Amino acid sequence: MTVKKSPGVDGRKNKPIAVQTMETLLARTVEEGECLLWGGYIGNSVPQVSHKGKVIAVRRLMLEFQGKVLRAGDHASTKCRNPACVHPEHISHRNKFQHSAAMLNAPRNEEVRAAKLAAFRRKTAKLDMEKAREIRCSEESGPTLAARYGVNKALIARIRRGEAWREFSNPFAGLGTR
């Protein structure tokens, strides 16, 4: 990063102006898998940096460093859909119509959140699909199975009724429930 002094106005102190390069931007990233995650300021879910006295999106600046011209209204987004990724190979240039179409097909925050919660629950769950199958096939009482597996007897009843731990490998699974 090159630092230039701005001209003072009315006797005020000179304020340094940061001038970024591709190397200074890449130095502020952390490699995670195939992505380079931005380690600096992120505003509105967009990695941003100060360049020549203005705050600019890092991906847009990287495209400009690669010689690509972005008009007003154009977007620089990632192919990998990681909001913190600024890997030059993952950045794509879209006009406003392409960007709108991509946002319509993007997963909603509620869907992403539900998927993350489900994955966390699967990791911390006392049961797995194999145990649920055993519960469905068992002739033992609900309280006995609940004590064995360390869960509530209401969960045992829901598994047996097909309301919890349903299997979706069968294309007809779930058709008989509500």
C-alpha cells in the first residue's frame, strides 16, 4: 500500500491517502480451502477497503486491477457464493440484469440458517437414522426405549408415528403422513 499525503486545506494537517495494489489486497486475505477470505473491513456483507481516499468494494477493485472495466450498476460477485471470498479466480463480473437473476436463484437466509441448524443438530443428536430404525422395529415400550437411548418418550412416539427421523430415500416416504 502506498501512502500519499493529501494537500492541507486551511492549515489542517495532511491526511494520508491509501493507494492499494493487488499485492496489498492479497496480503490481507486468509486461505481457507479454495477461497481467499478477506481479513479487513466488511460492510453490508461486502469486503471493502480505502483506495485513493474512497471506500471501494475489494472485488470491484481487483477486477479493475485485472484490466476489466465496470460501469455504474455493474456488480463484482463470487462464483463460490462465499460472501468473504476475494479470490481473483472466483470473482465474476455481472451487469445489473445478470446480478438480479442470480439473486433470485440464490438461497434465502432462512434456508441457509435452517440448513446450518439441522447440520448442528445432527452432530449433537443422541440418535441417528440407524437407531431410529431400531426404535421403529422394536416391540419394547416407549418408556423403556426412551431410557435406553436417553431421550424423551414423546420423541420415541413421534419416531414410531413417522413424524420424526423420517427416511426420504423412498420416493413415497412421507405420503402417508398428514
